[in-house]
Amino acid sequence: AIDAISELGYANASLAEIARRVGVSKGVISYHFEGRRELVKEVVKAVLEKATAAMRPRIIAEHSAAGMLRAYLTTNLEFLGSHHNHLRALLNIASGARDDDGKAMFEFTLVFEGAVRGIEKLLRRGQERGEFREFSTRAMAVAIRNAIDGLASRLNIDSKLDLKSYANELATMFDLATRKS
């Protein structure tokens, strides 16, 4: 389903097309999922879980808030770079999955908000430990998440983007923005 949605877009990735690509009948997919909405919901969940599993160990292995922030930034970008189809599938779902009334089928703003809250917690920890200067953790967390998500959209257009350099620059930029003088 991830590959079909990534390659065809949300609108063209029907249950029949996904079943054809997998080599099963549409009935097999319908047996496991109530419909395309349920399948797509599972795709979103699976991609987010895979990203978390790839990033979390390296983030929590760090002993300083600054190290955790750097790991958060670099592992996010490494995941984006190594999972192009996952990224494209999420972008296609975000832009194309609509209910009958035209409303977005999935609230990616909730995913964004959850990520921002996690970054805020990390930033506050760094401030409490004296590693980071005083700043609005909300503003900084939103800026960090937007820098990552903006790259995700850009990567969908330019798959040859030098993610390693971008990750290093982004990590250095936020290190300088958060550190004490």
C-alpha cells in the first residue's frame, strides 16, 4: 500500500490496485480492512511507528539535551532519506485523502503537535539542566519541526538533495540557536 500510494497518489491507489500489486484478491484486503480509509490509517500508523523505531534508540542514547537534539534532527533526516516511498505516501495521503465533505481524512496537525510537544520537553530539559539559554521552547520547537517538515516537502521534489550536509547544517544551526553564550 505504501508503494502504491507513493507511486500513484492517494486517488489512484485503489484497494483493487493495491491487491493487484501484492498479488492477492481485493477480497483478501477487504477481509483485513473495512475499506480504504482503514488501510490508509494503518499505513500512516505504520510509517510513524517505523520512523519512531528508527530514531528513538539514537536519541535516548545521548546523555545531554544538546546531543539528543542533534540526534533528533539527524535521525529524522536520515529516515526521510532512506524511506522515500514512505515520505511520498504520507505527503500523498496528507494532500489527497478527503472525506465526502472535502475535509482532510487524517489530522496530521495532531502528529505535528505531538512532535512539537516532545521537542518542547527536550528543550525545557536542556534549559533546566543549564545546557540551553532561555528562549520560548514553543517557538523553537515549532521552528525545528517546520525545518524538518519543509525538507520533507522539498525532498519529494528533489530526491538528490544532500541530506547529510543539510542535517549537519540544521543540527549546527539549532545548536547555535539554543546554546548558552
